[in-house]
Amino acid sequence: MAGQNQTKSDGLTIRQIKAVQAVLECPTLAAAAEAAGVARSTLHAWLDSEPFAEALGVAQAEAFEAGLDVLKGGTMKAARAALALLDSRNESVRLRASFGVLGLALKIKETADFEERLSRLEAQLDARPN
């Protein structure tokens, strides 16, 4: 059992590292505690500790980025499918596809405009004397 309490270079024990993974994979903290082999009260105490909370935040960010990468891989297929629906024989499908494509195009334009405005404001702020 002593091996499970060894500290890794990030300051977490092997049990805590297992708990971080369990929190990412399980639907509830109770299920995560069970999967990690620790009491719920222990998991809650770890969640209140800075090293564990920081490690969990990093792991959650990495998992989110990995999920985004998977979604990015499907964007071309999704775009082609949406555009193909514009040629559907069903008028209702064509109309919904049209609104979907136009809505996404508008969102892309709004985002690009916002990013441009933000960049200009940041440049203005950077140019100000301290």
C-alpha cells in the first residue's frame, strides 16, 4: 500500500493521479471516488487542495482540447453534409439547411469582425504610454 502514496513530480500521489483520471471519466464524484478506490470525503478534500485542483484543471483543459481536435476533424464532413442538404428534394429540409448555413455564416462573420475590433483595441492600448 505504501507504493500508492508515493509522490510524483507534479506533487500528487499515484492515488490522486488515478482520482484525477476518474473525475474526468465518471459522471459523478461518487462514481469517481469509487473508481479511484478512495472515500468520497477524501476526494472532496483533495478537490479543495491546490495541487489536486490545479492538476484536475490541467487535465480537464487537455481533455477539452482533445475533444475539440476530434470535432475539428469532422468539420469538413459536416460542412459538406449541410451544403448537400441545400439540394434536397424536400422543401422543409432545404429551408432548414438554408437557415443553418446562413446562421453559421453570420456567426463566422460576427466572430471575425469581433476579433478584428478586439485586435485594434488591444493595439491602441499597447500604444498608450504607461
